[in-house]
Amino acid sequence: MASLPYATRSGWPEEAQRRRHQVVLPSGIVAYRIYGPDAAPPDRTIVMLHGLRGDHHGLEPIVAHLPGHRVVVPDLPGFGESPPLVEGRHDLAGYAAWTREFHSTVAPGTVLLGHSFGSIVAAAAVAGGLEVPALVLVTPIAGSALAGPRQVLTRATVALHRFAGALPEGVGTGLLRSRLFTRAASAAMVKTRDRELRAWIHAEHDRYFGGFADRRVLLEAFGASVSHGVDEFAARIDVPTLVVATELDDITTPSEQRRLAGVFPDARLELVTGTGHLTHYERPDAVAAHVRRFLV
């Protein structure tokens, strides 16, 4: 396997070095990173939303393969370095409203990309009135996981989260942040047989999967992630949309992604072979290549 230049900053082109910023919005403080040239025009600027339990680090492998683009990656409220929302729940409505607020303030008129849970948030935000020139969804959650191909596993995971929510605060939070919980989730999604890459992915999850603010935030966000899908909003999204699906995604199968793409008024479906839901780790080069071609 090729080396992992995106695993450390030192291997990146100078223009891809990240700069940390924060903005104070009515909904709260948001920490975010900017990568790439500051002078990039709006049509070469992308706001990216990460998945559940992640933060900006998870999307950096894709960013590293987008030289010449300006990329803005916030930590969603309650994850990474962004504190929870000042008020309200960390459910889909809360995150969609926050996305409209953040995007309109920090990078108005730019492309929006969402990965996994971020795909549902991005779709809800655009369907709710956020104006963007284009939308990119990477391994989107086509429909509710409670009705998806892994219903038994999903319901078991829901039960485990409810159990953690019923425990005393410290014990429940410890379970949700435990190495065993993280490794089980990581192992269930990784598809690559490359030992070095598998080890790196597990290490990334070990570092960042426990970076949620508190148990309440995680349980609210988790509930939103399994009970909603992009298909709820697709018909109301009339901007050009790129759907990047994967051959081995256990959360949303290729057939479900094809169904989803057909619901959008204007969508292009691209399939990345040989990988699953963690395509942002396993094949970030392929994801970035599809994004570049789409935005030409």
C-alpha cells in the first residue's frame, strides 16, 4: 500500500496546511478549520460536515486530495472542539438550523458536503432553505437505519445506547467512550485488508470517537442518525447533487443509493468499488476525484 501522507500534516502541500478559527454564533461557539488558498472563489470553496462521533480530523484525508480548493470543516456542536448548542436539542432540526447559520455566516454561497450523518444534516439544511450552488453527499444515509439492511444490528446498537443512557452519568459516559465500544464500531465498518491502513483507521477512531461533549449530546445525535435519512429531503433539493456511494457499504447498500439518487431532481451517482462506509479513510483519493470532476 502507498504511504499515508494524510496521516500527518508534514506530508501535505503547504497550501493544505490547516488554520484554526472560531466564530461566535447565536447558537454558540464553533471551532473550525480552513484548508487551502484563502483567495479561492466560492465555486472552489467547500464546507464539509463530518459524521457521528467524528470531528474535522475525519475529513482531512479527503481534503488532502483537493489541492487548489479552499475547504472549511467545522466541528459539529458538541463534538471535537465545538461546545454544545446554547439551547435546544442536538437532533436533526437543531443541526440543520445550525448548518444554515454557520454556512451563511462563514462561507455563504459555497458548496456543501456531508459525510454519513453529515449527509442527513446537509440535506435537511438545503431542503430547509440554505442556498448552495451544489451539494455533495459521501456515503449518505439514504433512509432510516431502523429500516435498513442491518436492522438487527441497528436495534442492538440502539438498545446499547439506551442502556448507557440509563446508567449513572459517569458509568454511562465511560461505556460510550470505552475502547471496547469504539473498537467494535470501527471493526464493524472497516473493509480494507491492508493491515497498515486498518491499524491507522482504528487509531484514528481511538483518538477521536470519544470526543463528544457529554452523554446527552451523543444520545441526541445518535437518535437523529438512526431515525432519519436523506430520502426525506431529496425531492425538495433542486441544486446539482453528487452522491458518492460505495460497493461494500453495510449501512446503505448500492441499490439503496441508486434509489436515493433517483429521488433528487438533479443528481449524479458515482460508485467507489472495494470499500465501504469508511471511504473517507480507505479511498479518500477516489472521493476527491469524483468531487473535482463534479465541480468543474
